[in-house]
Amino acid sequence: MIGLSALSFALVFVDLPAGTRGSMAAVSLASGVAALVMMACAALLGARWKVVESAFGGLDRVYETHKWLGVWALVFASVHLAFKAGMPGWETAAIIELPAPVTRLVRQLSYIALMLIVLLALNRKIPYRTWRWWHKLSGPLFLIVVLHWLSFKSPVALLSPAGVWLTIAAALGAAGAFYKLLLYPFVSNRAEYQVTGVVSGPSAVRLVLSPLGHGIEYRAGQFAFVSFSAPGLHEPHPFTIASAGTRDEPVQFVIRALGDYTQRLVREVSIGMTAEVHAPFGRFMRPAQATAEVWIAGGVGISPFLAWLDDPAARGLERITLFNFQTPGRAFPAAEELAPLAQQRGVDYVPILAGVETPAFQEKFAARVAEAGPSHLQVCFCGPAGLLEEVRKIMAAHGVPNANLSHELFDFR
């Protein structure tokens, strides 16, 4: 984001008369360009293109960047709105001439639209189904911002450095929005499944979905967007696949009631319900080479580790210690179920029903560091952000490099 804003400012300043580059008008104009570029990049990242996911190292990182691009776009748009982006001596012209009232309306709508989209995205109390439909408007609203640029009288000509920069950004952003809103439902990798197993637990459920026809190929540790056929459950929602197998075998998901959507799903899901599964996503994979591994799961973050345990092709599991952090009374799957599964694969399973300060975790983690050496211990984590920070502190205290930590952003709405 620093690079995008710096390049936007630099290209705009190239187009301006030298004596005006330090003015607030120049800052306002450059901020408007930076805001549009960031909105375009956000639209591009939202398309879920595989090449983009690979470049970022996982869709979770893509969506985290997507969110912050929207936030900073709003910041730059606010600067652009607060100060007049014009001054005497500038040669200005609009690329597309519109009536003055329409130009003003487009300018106002573009800012209001961006503000609403960002604020709605950051408000976690808004129900998922409401947030999703509002967020769908970000594509059409981006086109309004592009129209504002084209109809705004500025010294940035279409074939100038800043004009070419804006043209490329607008084209890529429009392509991303067009793909996600119109083409994605038809060309994405998806398959139809049916719920064939439901195991309920404390505020959670484990689902078994069997493919209706050919399923989807995936690797253990990846996640899918699942849309159920029942009323109120149509919105695609990301869930980690908690099993391993071939494309024609059933897939499993462990889902905890954490929000409005998942609460309803846990309450209403039943055998026979059909679902559309879009997959695979994510790059949370076991380290290819490791002297010793520590897996740390927090709550429903046990899902990818269940898949790794279930993977028949997995090797070297005897060098792994699995710490499973669970809230007392809400452990699911229960330790009584996970312990035998881990034992079968040679994994040292350690259930933790308290925080990281518990001796069961502190002593065992220290022992693993001493056995392998700090630089040779690989830590794989999946769980809440608060627990992740505690794990980072413990790793640092024992000299384990942060580069040895693999994790996926647990919640990237």
C-alpha cells in the first residue's frame, strides 16, 4: 500500500507544474488518484484469482490486504474531499464531459459509497448476510468512482504518466469486479455435495458432505466456501476442510456457532441438505522438511490438523506434538475422540483446557525446543488472533525464529 500511494503521488507530481507540487491542491489530487488505485486493487484482489492467491501466499492474506486497501482508500478519499484539487495556473479538462450537476452527484456518491462499504466491512456486528449483499455493491460503486475520475476537470491527461496509471488500475479493477460478480458463479471450481452425516457438540457441529457426482480435489489444510440449499443459508461461507481424501470421497467440516450465520447453520443443518462447495483455497501446508513440529490449535482451529492427521500420505507424524486449546465444556471434538486418532498416527496429543500459562503447555513446549533446537522447531498454528500473539511471545522467549511459524489468518471477513 505504501508503494501504491508513493507511485500515485509521484506520477501526479510529474504532471503538475513544478511550483504547485507542494500545495494542498496537489496533495488533494494525488490523494484522489491513490484512493482510486487502492479501490481498483481491492476489486482485483476480491476476484479470487488463483494467480493472485499464490502471489500472496493464501486467500486469507489476500482478503486481509483487500480490507486494508479499502480502509486506506477511504483515508485518501477523505483528504481528496477535504481540499480542493485545483488551483490557478493548472490546465484542466475532463476526459468525459458531463453536465455540472451530474459531475457533482457522481463526486458525492463516490465518496459516500466508499465510506459505507468500508464502515460496513469493519463493523463485525452486522449480520453476515446483510454485510455480504452490501459488499456486493462495491463493484458497481467502483465504476462510479471511475466515472468521477473521467468527468472531473484535472490536469491529469489520459495519456500522461498518471493518466496511464489510472487507466491500467481502472481496467484491472473493473475486470476483477466483472469476473467476481458475473463470471465467478459459472467458471469457478465447484461441486454439488449432500450432507450425509451430522454430529452435534457444544455450540458446534461436525458435518460429513458426500459429492453428488465428481467432487473437488484439494490438499489437507485447505478451506472451501460452502453454500447450503436451506433458506437463510445460501451465502457462501469459508470453512476449513477437516478431512483428507480423493475428490470422490466425502469431506468433513467442524463448524462452531461464532456468528449469526454459523449459529443458524449449527442449529438447522440436517442430513439430506445439499450444498455447493467452491474450493480449494488457502496455502496452510505442513513444512516440507522439519526436524520437529509443534501444531497448536485453538477451538475450531483444530480443523486443518484433523485433515493432516487424516491424510494417509502423511509421513513423519511421530515428530509432532499437537497442543489442542479448548474452552472447558466446549471441547469439540472431545479429547477422548482426538487422543486415539493422534495415537494411531504417532502424534503426541496434549489437550489444554486453560491458557498458555498452564504447565502442560509451557513444560512440553520447552522440552520440544530443547530436543530439536530453537532453529529446527517448526510451529504450525490455527486459532484466534489473541492466542497467536501469546504463541509468538513464547516462541521468542525460547529463541524460536518467527520465520519458523506457519499460520493462517483465522478470521478474514
